[in-house]
Amino acid sequence: MSDMKRIKLGSQGLEVSAIGLGCMGMSYAYGPAKPEQEMIELIHHAVNSGVTHLDTSDVYGPHTNEILIGKALKGVAREKVEVATKFGLRFGEGYGELQIHGEPEYVRACCEASLKRLGVDYIDLYYAHRIDPKVPIEITVCFAFYLS
């Protein structure tokens, strides 16, 4: 058992390790993607050291970071980690052009795709990467999961 301090996020009872692992740089952004097996080993080392909060996004890669996290989670008891991922950004015509989307249909589709890439039944912390100024936030977050 680790001595890692845990903290509460919000008022719904979610607790995470005080130190989290931001996974973006493993497969996106700060230079070329890192070797997959090394990153899986790093994630396992972090979890074995008491880090339970793993943070990713569907836009990292795009998608490849969630796939990497999913592969790493195959070797970890699901109840040992809190998975955080984000939605709301997507690349436009030009690779560097990011578009913000908060439409409920888009959010729902993103969530279903993230669940599949991550290989999990639920996401502990799912949040907007950016707020879409064209869609009221209460529409983005309250109605996205009530679509038929």
C-alpha cells in the first residue's frame, strides 16, 4: 500500500492521488511519440507507486494517447486508477487548426469512442477541453448523456 496522499475533487466523492500523471507527452506534443512499451511500464510504475489519477484526452494524438492508456490499463486492476479524459476539441482541415465543439451529439459520440479506446466501462472524470461559446454549457454537460 502506498503512502500517497489522496484528495477529493468536487462534491460527488471522487478521490484521486494528490499527484497525477498527465499522459499527453507520451504520444503527442512534446516531440515524437515515446516508445509504447516504455510508456506502459512508466504508467505501471506510477500506479504501483500510488499515482491513481491518469489524465488524457481524445485529441492527444489524436486518439493515440487514449489507446496507449487503454493498453496500459489491461495490466492494472480498474479500481486502482481514476481515469480522466477530455472532449471538445477536434482538428479541422489543417492539422494545427483546432475546432471547439460542445454539441450534445458530439459529446456523446466522443464519450463512446473514448470508452472504446480506453477499454473501460466508465470514465471517472470526463470534462470539456474547452468551452464551446456557441453552446450553453448546461446544454453541453447536462443533456449530452440523455440523448436517445
